[in-house]
Amino acid sequence: MAWDVILQDWRNRYDDYRVGIKSFNDTFWKNKADELNVDRRDIVNSPTLLELRSRALRLGIKLTNKLWNDNVAEILIETAKLNKRRMNEAAEHTRQTMRMELEKYHNWLIAEATSGHRSTGAGEGSTSLPEYCSDTQIVPPLSEFLSLPVISAFLSKSFSMSTSESCERDFARIKRDLYDKLGTVRRLVDQQIESWVTKTKDRLALILSEDNKTLVKNLRNNTVNALHPADNPTALFACACAKEEPAAVVSEAGGRLSLEAFAPTFGSECVGMDLRAVCAHRCRHKSKTWSIDRFFPDSQATRVMHLALDAAGIEASKPSVKNQLEERRKRLIFECLTCNAGQPIYLSIRDVIQHGRRHPDDLKLVLVTDLDVLSQVIPTFSNANRGTVARLIKGRRDGALKKQADMKKYECKHCSLFLRRKNRMLLSFNGLRSHLKAKHSIQYVRDEDLIVRTWDADNGKAGRNAKKGTSLRAGKLSLETPR
């Protein structure tokens, strides 16, 4: 027992000695770092100093001025490299954090600009349709937004290096200015966005025709009181991603046609785009960065828009065409006379472009003027009733939407009314798609192709005699024509 006590006493004294040596050495190198004006966070990771401290602790010796002076030159070189790396990592973290905040701000700008002007696609592959030069603010795509001078300054290395030490305080100040309409930064951003939109409009005008060079120059000098070519509702464009699809594009009209003769049928987000849609466009190929050079005139969409304007009695060549279309946009309802359908196919101004691609050569439109018909049809074109097809297709993995798609409550609008009543043709959504493809040669379904029968909450049967456009209530029947 005496030997164990002696050994334990020796171990305790040895541990106390090591603690004292470690404490002395730590105080020694920290004082030296302060004398050399070196950041302790960098010098503590110097490999030479780590080895020196470890060896001194193993041998149980204290660091001396001689040991320090023999290694200080190498320590300072390593500390400089460590300091540079740490500062770069902090700056990169600051830059990434700032980029995330700017991306959130960009999404907020889009939500603010499109508030009350959102449109839901009406067909397969559709996500949005153009608003035809609405006067609401246009927001550049993210890649262009980040390249604005004031935004790129926030992402520069010099700015990141200067704010890395006071990141949270600077972020709070910048965010406050960005979201405040009267803030200095927000006003700079708005001015630069306006300048970017002006340049984009000029570039699109030159894409439409080389003859517009003189007109663009005159518009800049305010010498011509005319509508900017890119603001004209007939100025519609397609993205190069449409041409990058497989070469063999089979149209709904049958046969193999070029893009100029018939735009691709795989969706509406690549074709028929106006100024707002061009600025909001995201390529199907995510590796492709937004560039104005990727757009070209969509001659098919322009022709269809001219037909719609002619049917509405609006002259596309007049400077007031944009204002007239904006004033009458919600009341402009067309009927497609080319479709040999059991019920009239009614189209809004936003639908004629994509629907017209079904009839590349023989589209015939007539403006609906019957007030009784308009009172029933116009509510079906509200944003709340649009996008039934797009939602059902894109929500296949959503349990609620899948349940809606599997219900047999969809009716083909192209079949005759007598045939529908005789055969009680209520189909599931996928069944309706197959029916339209087999019986009517319609490859891609749109909202105007179907009628949705809402269901009675009590007996589970589809209502067939309810008035069009009535709301769904428990125990009542209604008929909805989705847009």
C-alpha cells in the first residue's frame, strides 16, 4: 500500500507540472503573437508552432526566447498563409450568404410585380402564359439580376472581405434598404432594372427586324411618338430551347413540320412569349443561362395574334393597340370556328396563341358579343378557374390531386351533346386524355377541351343539369368549365 501511495503522489505532481508547463507555454506564444501583431486564430494553427509546443510538452520544458527566435521566421510565413486562407473562406461564406439573401429578394420582387397578375398555364407542360405587355414591373431573370452593377457590387470579393467581420450588422442594414421602397439601395436597384428593361426592349426590337434600328434610335431621343416594337402585342418570341428538342416534332395536325410552320407541342413556356414572358423565361435546359440571343421571332404566334386583333377590331399598327388590348383584355372572348366540337370552344386572349397551334393554316376566330354568353363564360377565365389540366398533370404524386384525376367526372367537349348524354361519357382524367388522342387526334389536352362535372356530396353522382358557373356546395350540383 505504501508503494501505491507514493506512485499516486508522483503522478499527481507530474500532472500538475505538465499543466503548469502547458499554461506557461500558451501564455508565452500568445504574448509573442501580440508583440508581432499577429492574429491568434492563425498562429495557433501554424505547423511549426504546433510541433514546438507538442515537443516542449513531451519533454516537459518551457519555451524560451532562443527556441522562439530560431523558429519565428517560419512561423510568420505559415501564419500569413493561414490568415489569407481564413479571410478568403470568411469572404466566400459572406458572399454565399449575401447571394442567398439576394435570391430571396429577387423572388420577393417577382411576387410583388406579379401580385394580382399571375396566370396559370391552361395546357400540358404549361406553367405561365404572357400577360401581353402589362404595365406591372418587369423583373430580370436571376442571372441578369445578379449582374446589375449594384447587385454585383454586393457579391464582389472586396465587399465580402470588408463585411466578413461585421456580417450580421451589414446584412441587416442592406436588407432594410432593399425592402424599403424609399431606401437608397432599393432606388438604385429600381433604376438599374428600368435601364436593363429598356436595353432588353431595344435588343428584342432589333431581333424582330433590322429595319427597327432607326425607330429604336428615335424612340431613345423621343422624336417619334410611337409604340415601342417590343411592346406591341404582336411582338412574340420563341426560345432556342424549342429548336434544341428532338428534330422529329410531330404536331397535333399530323406530319413532321418545322418550328416556323408549327411550333412544338411540348408546352407553352418556350414559344409565344411577349416581353414579360421573355424576361421571366427559364430554359428547359437548366445548364443554359438566360441570354437575349437565345430568342427569335415566333412567326406562328404573331400570325395568330394578328387574327385575334382583327377579330376584335383592333388595329395592330396603331400606337394605341397596347392600351386598347389592356382595357378590353378581360372582355375579349373568342370562339374557335375551326374546331368541329360538340360545344363552342371559347378562348381568352391568353389562350388563342397556344390553341392556334392546333390549326396552323386554317384558324378562324370570331369575337363573342352575346351578353348572355359572356356573362356565363367570362367567370370561367378567372385565375382561380384556370390551370386544371396543368395542375392534374404536374400533381401526379399529390394524393389529393391524384384522387381528383382518378374520379370519373371529366367530359369531352369535342363530342356531340347527344352522344355524351346517350353514352354517359364521364371519364377519369387519364381516360379523357386517351379519348381525345384516339377520337379527336388531340395529343396535348388543354382546359378548353373538357368539362369538369362537380360531384354531389350526398349521393356521389355527377351533376348534369346544374347551371354553368355555379359554386359547389354540399348537396348541390354544378358544372365547371376550367380555364
